[in-house]
Amino acid sequence: MGGQKMTYALELKDITKRFPGVLALDRMSLQVASGEVHAICGENGAGKSTLMKVCTGVHQPDSGEILLNGSRVTFRNPNEAYRSGIAIMYQETSLFEQMTVLENMFVGHEPRKRAGLAKVIDYAAEREQAGHILELLGTDLDMDERICELGMAKKQMVEIAKALTFDAKILILDEPTASLTQREVDALFSVILKLKARGIAIAYISHRLEEIFSICDRVTVIRDGKYISTCNVSETNKDKLVADMVGRDIGAYYPKETIAIGGEVFRVEHLKQEGLVNDVSLHVNKGEIVGVAGLAGAGRTEFSLAACGFTPADSGRVIVDGKEIPLRSVTKSMDAGVVYVSEDRSKCGLVVDMSLNDNISLPQIKKFSKRMFVNQAKCRAVSKDAIKQFDIKAPNEDFIVANLSGGNQQKVSVAKGVALHPKVLILDEPTRGVDVNAKAEIYSIISGFAKKDLGILMISSEMPELLGMCDRIYVMRDGLICGELSRQEATKEKILKLALNI
């Protein structure tokens, strides 16, 4: 494909886009052919999502050209891009929480039929089309269920299904598998191959390099808003891509060190929450990184929220440093040193319309206040330290979090929790949507805190992450602990057998 001369379905030429204080795209170029899956990869903040927003009319470029099938186009808004055949699924869900799955899939472009002189929504056609799409995805989503009742994995599936309702000739997928189980990933890949066979051009943004080698034909790397390289996937390898993405070799992905494990710091006994958590008991020692594995819907997040007091547990005990803390109290849990970092950073972890400084200092506002006055100097000092420690790509601490890339938002979310100096840090999908370089940095930071006797409970859907970083791994299924594996005995096969009950 690389040596053939062709008219591309989508072509971007010398796209430049500036924001206040940031040159997001610097003469960036990209070509995506009909009937190919084209990967776009780079570090967080490299400009991937900005480039896609330029493609879909969310942002207008300061200079450069967009061509569809060789013809120059200008999109003033996303609706114009949709009408031209471009559909996108963003990394963060943009669903209406109180509407149903079906309503979200077709909102704004409902099929209609004539009823007398008027046109009304054709609900039968909606249901028929939605049924076909959900069957293709291999998901058990109930199209009448409200979005607010779904977990992150199912919300991602609704976003994918929504994108497929458009008769798109170009489909942009921004981290589509971030919260999917392997079965759902396999089903999505099957759909992608079918769309590819129909001649649809697919731009595929992912930090999971194994996915790029599994599903993509070509890959373009961008760094700091600039074009770096394009090659056939069959002619490159993981090391070359990483070197192009970060401009250097990053060394070991999992900087796991041998640390002397201390005494017990966190214990949960017989925690129950009707229908969600079934008699879960576990413990974490000082300096220990403990993983929690399981398929989507296993109850990992539900357990963590109940253990931290965010949701009401029916019964059980939570003990920190030998002292029992009350259930159903977030404040007392945090005061005891238990900090939870949510998997859903945009809705639960951050106030995205506020600054980086405001987000990091918000949980500590009482500590930084005296007689109703906030010591802004102390707040800024903490925020500046976080920017440096986590290598957050922001011009300063006053930068609005919503304008950061997804991965940098994740770093802020983790930094916000770490700034509280917890005894126990519960990380729910800590590297979701984070590039390989940022992952290595976060892993290094996690290891550093373990060396300081912090107990870490890490919930993750990424098997290599659990195997590479954890001292022990609990496996959950149907709201209960179904197995515990030491670092020495843990393997991908053993974890999956426990998770699948085979």
C-alpha cells in the first residue's frame, strides 16, 4: 500500500493549530486510504486528539488543508463533518446519562417516517438497526437501559455502537478499547475488519501497541505536534515505534524493585454490598503493590468504592494501621489515610473546567486555609511539584485541565491523590489512556512510593501491568475474590482461568 499512488479518503496537509501558550500541531500531515486501518500513535500531548478534532470540525486549523477523496473541504462544526461521512468516537464518553442506550445511539440523527403530513421518529427502524449493531459488537447491552446505570466498559461499547449508526466513509476511533474486556475487544476487531472490507477508512488511535500490530495496516507517529514517520506495520516493531514516539529508548517498562515488605497497613474483612460485592476480604502491607484482576463487571470498582465509603456497604470491616474506620464515610476514610483514584477521571476524578492548581489543591483546601483565607502560595507550590514529578505537559499550574490531553489528565488525577500523602493508595485503572512513556513514568512513581512504605492496591484490566508491577494479585469474579496469586506463581493463563472459572 505504501508504494502505490492513490487518492486518499482523508488527507491532511501541513495542519497547524495554536492554543494560548501551546503550539498543538506544527505543519502536521496524514493520509488515510479507503479500506485500511491506519494507526496514529504518540505520547500524551503529542497532538493526536487535536488532529482528530480538526478533522471533525471541532477545531479549525490556523493553516493547512483537509482533503476528502482529493477535494479540499472546510468544516465549521462537527455536524458538517458528519454529513461529509466522518464519524468519531472519543476516548472519553460523551453520552447523556439519563437517556437510554438506544436514545444515545441515535440522538440527533433519528430515522424518521412519514405520518400524515408530519415526519416522526421511526422507533421500529431504530431498534432493528441497533439490534444489528449490538449483535455485531457481541455485547449483551440492553438498549432500554439508562447510561447512568452502566459501568465504564459498557459506556465505551455504547460510544462504539453510536459511531456505527452513522453511514460513515471515514471512522475515527480514539482509544476505543480502553475499558473493554478481551472478548469485547475481539468483537470490535471483527467489526473493524468488516468495515475495512467495505472500503471504510479507519483512523485508529491507541496506546496499546499490541493492538496496532494486530489490527492496523500502517502507522503514523507524531511527537510534539509534528509528523515523525509513517510505515507499514509489517515493516516495523514495538521498539522502533517507541523510539519514534518518545525520541529515545525508555528502558524497562516495569521498574519493579525488590522492596522489603512491612507490616499490614490495610485490611478489608467480609465486605458486602447487595448485588455487587459478595463477602470480599483482602489485605495490603506497607511497601506492597497488590493487584486486583478480573473481567469487566467482576465488581472490582464497586468493591473499592464501598471500601472507601463512596457507596454504602451493607456490612464488613475496614481497618487501617490496626484501627477500624467507619463504613459509609469518605471523610473518615481519607482522614485515616485511604485515597481512591477513579478510573473515570473526567467525571469522578477531576473538575475539568478548573485549573490544574485548583484540582490538585482542592482535596487539601482545609489544610491550606486559615480563617477562611486560602494560602495560594502553598497551593501553587504543591501544584508545581506535581507538574515536575509527573511530567505533566502544561505551560503552568493555571492551565485548564480540560485543555490537557487525556493522558495528562490522568497524571493530574493520580497526582491529586498522591499529594494527600496517603497510607493506602487505591488506583483504579491508573494508566488508562496513557502512552508508553507516561506509563513507565507512573510505574516508576508507584514503585517510588512503595519504597516509602505506602500500601498500593492497583485495579487494572491490563494483564502485563499487573504481572509486571504487583507483589500479589487477587482475582475477582461475580463480586467476590476467587483466587490469590503470588508474584512468582502469577501468569496470564492462571489469572484468566480464575476470572473465567475454568
